[in-house]
Amino acid sequence: MESTKNKKSFSLPSNFWIIFSVIVGVFLILFPFVFSSYMVRVACTVMVYAILAMSLNVMCGYCGILSMGHAAFLCVGSYVAALTMKNFGFPWLLAACAAFVAAGILGFVLALPTLKLSGAFLVMVTIGFNEIIKTIALSWRKVTGGALGIKGIPGPKIGGFTFTLYNKGFYFLAVALMIIFGLVCQAVKSSSWGRTMRAIKDDELAVSMVGVYPVRYKILAFVIGSSIAGFVGAYYASLLGFIDPTTFSADMSKIILCAVLLGGLGNVPAMAFGAVIIVAIQEVFRFASEFRYVAFGLMLIILMRYAPEGFFGRPSKKPYKLPHGVTVKKNDGGK
């Protein structure tokens, strides 16, 4: 009689993610009280890139829309928020909502004529769109200030409390926004919309053959991603206190896409990891900024060779969980 040995696969403890979440939460709370104001500003920048990567991940990781013009939506959100606060006296939250809506509308308008394109053609259109928005911001001097930009952008206020880097307000606002938008992106991924988007990414033709109109879901992904980027633009404008067209170049769109690829397509928490790597490279090579793109390039080459799905983007090996009440009849070989 043959004896068989059960192979035990490695699995994390059931409470691992709870403990890990508590440790990360404690670290985030203590961070601004332990490190200098400069490091707090760097952390805020990391969280901005993390949210931008999450929003691009909805388009690129869920639906397979490769966009290299995401900085354009950040630009629109930043300018809308800055202008409404300075010229019309909007409170920050209302200005951020206006930026959210404006960027979403622009994303919808861009999506309609372009999402029937794919591959290199779609990439070229998004690059061109980024340059168009940057050129408008540079040329429309009466509104945007042109090359001089917009100075003295006010920060968020709640009652008599003004958010600044020194009172840790900007930091904790960034943490709150990262958690909120992370949960939103995760909810989209877990919804029926998100499952359809991922199916479109895997095989658009097969999805269309069962009666689903892929372009509708692509437009939805585009609107969600652009809206979130617009809202974050309001925070970014207040964080910097000054914006001009050079802030939102095509290079910034490339950096956001790099953060998505490094973290892992489709994985929401991994976007924060990608943002940390990207900002760390920028800080390390601050003394020679022209070499940071060399570092990005080398990292992407290595990543595409050894981990093409990103650090945390590998397909899950867990068995598919069947709906409640559905069972599979095992084949007993005719016995």
C-alpha cells in the first residue's frame, strides 16, 4: 500500500494582516512627531504620488488603459482649486470638489473619442493631451498667470484651524485622503464594475461577445481615475503654495506610471510601495536630477525581466471561491 505525504504550503498567520495594519497605523501616527518638517513634506509627496498611482491603476491596472497623460488631470484640478479659492473665495473642500468635477468632466470628454484606440495610438493621444493642457496653462495668462503661475495658494481650513506642515495638518490630511481613496479604489475593484473591467483587460473580445459594451466601462474607469487625480490636485496646489505649467510636465505622468508598474498592476495597497520607491529615487538623485531617469529606466528593465507584474502584482494562486450553494462534483474515474 502506497503512503502519501501531505505537502504543507506556507501560509501567513490568520492575524498577520491585523498586526501589520496596526504597526503601519502606529508608524503613520508617530512619523510627523519623530522626523523633521522636511521629511514630513517628503511623506506628503509620497502620499500624493500614492493616490495618483491608485487613480491611474483604476484605468491601467483594472481596464488595461495605458495612459501617459495623467498629470494633465492633476494640473486641471490644481488650477481649478487655486483659482476658485483665490478669485471666488471658495473654502478648500468646496474648491477640491470643483476640481474633482472639472477633472472628471475632462476625463469623460477625452475618453469618448479615444477609447476605441489601443496600444501605441492611445499612448500617443494621452501624451498629446498632456501637452495640450500644459500649453493652455502656459498661454492663457489672464486666467492661469502663464509662466509666472499662481502664488499664495491658501491651505485647507476647518473653523479656525489652518492646515500647515508645521502643525502636522497637511500630513494627517494626506493620510486621510490616501486611506479614503484607497478604500474607494478597492471598493471599485471588488464591485461588479471592477470584475467586468478586469475581464475587459484580460480579453475584450470575449467580454463583448457576451453582450457587455467594453467602451462604457473604459469611460467609467477613465472618469473615476481622472476625478481622483483632480481632487488630489487641490491638495497638491495647497501643499506647494505655488503652481506653474512646468509642475505638470509629461515627465510627471511617466513617474506616476512608473509607480503603478513598480507596485503591481491591479494591486491597490502596492501603489504606496511604488510611490515610496519613486520619491526615494528623486530624493537620492536630487543633487543630479538628470540621472534619476537613468535610475528609473534601469529599475524598469530589471523589473520587466524578473517581475513583469510588479513587486506585488503577480496573479493570485488562491483557488477560485465558488458562490454559496454551488458545488463541484469530483470525478471518481468511473468507480
